[in-house]
Amino acid sequence: MASGKPIITMTGITKVYSVGGEEVRALDGANLTIREGEFVSIIGPSGSGKSTLMNIIGCLDVADSGEYILDGQSIEQYSEEELAKIRNKKIGFIFQNFNLLSRMSALSNVELPLIYQRLHLNERKAQAQRALDRVGLSDRSSHKPSELSGGQQQRVAIARALATDPAILLADEPTGNLDSKTGDDIMALFHELHRAGDTIVLITHNEEIAKQAQRRIRIMDGRVSEVGA
């Protein structure tokens, strides 16, 4: 088990939505700690609060109450602009549908988050190329998404998430759009990144995928519990 410092500490996180005049507690006093270098899966069915939890972890949404400390920073006090900077610097997002720009090459897609960090062009390209190397796509840097298989597109998306050297990789159903063989390849890549020291939080509804993580966190009706290693 990883013994690094806590990257994510959530205490009493609550999020309530009003749906058709009724209150829905999407998160109900959730507590969660994820340490540096851990590979954690968060599993739950649709409507369990999984997406809400992911959005709060990813600073895409804020809790109604409770405290969230991300890599030593309590995020409650931040403005929207500051949260955008935190998202760009500390979190590498990986989505089910890849979210690549179709007219841009693999390398240009990976460079995107680095543009916001105002890196010099040469440094940016070198960093993006290193990220593509890490996911085994060094020979595909000039290819556009349409020239790549689904698995290769997801690797480009993972490289883009790695490019900024984030504190955590936050993967939302990363194998959801892939066949089982390609999904296995992507999971093997996550294991490789984890062995290299990356902190990974993987959100899934798939029990088989969730079991591959070092720790499993279950969410049900807005309540979070540890499944066990």
C-alpha cells in the first residue's frame, strides 16, 4: 500500500440538488482520502453520486458543505479562475469519449493543456512528445484522431492528461467506449503508469475494471465506503 502524503482529503462532503421540487442528496457526508502513488477505483451504479464525486474531485463543481483538500490546498476559497488553474496544473482528465480535436495531430492534442501554462513552443513540443512516448505512441505523433484506432485515441488522451505532470490522473470510464481486448490494453497502461509512481483515480460502473485497482471505493446513494484491497 502506498504510504505517500495525502493528495485528496475529503471530509463531510455534501452536495444537494433540487430535482422537480425535491431535494436529492447526491453526496451525503462523504469522507475520502487518497494518497500519493495510489491506484484507486470508485465504483457505483448510475445515480449513485459517482459523477458528482468525480466533478468535485476534478474541481468542476464545489460541495455545499464539508472540506476538500487537494494536494495541500483547501479549494473552498478559490475563485472560478483559480479553480481553472488548479484543474490545468494538478489534474489530468481522461474521458470515456477521448475528447480529442479531430483536425489536430496527436502531438497538437497532447500540447493543448501546456498552451494554457504558457510554455515556450520548443519546451511544449518536447513535453508533449515525452508524454506520447510514455503511452507507446511516439511513432503516431503526426496522425489525426481519424487515423487512429479507438485504443490509440485513448492513449493520446492519456498522454494529454500526463503532459502537465499532474498530481492525479482522473479517469472517467476510460474503457467504456472500447472493446474488451483494447480495454485490457488500456488497463495494462494504467498499471504501468501506477508502477512509475502516478496517482490514479478511476471512476467506473464495471466491477471487473474496479477490481484491478489497488483500492476500491464504493458509492451508493451518496455515501462512500471502502470495499477493501
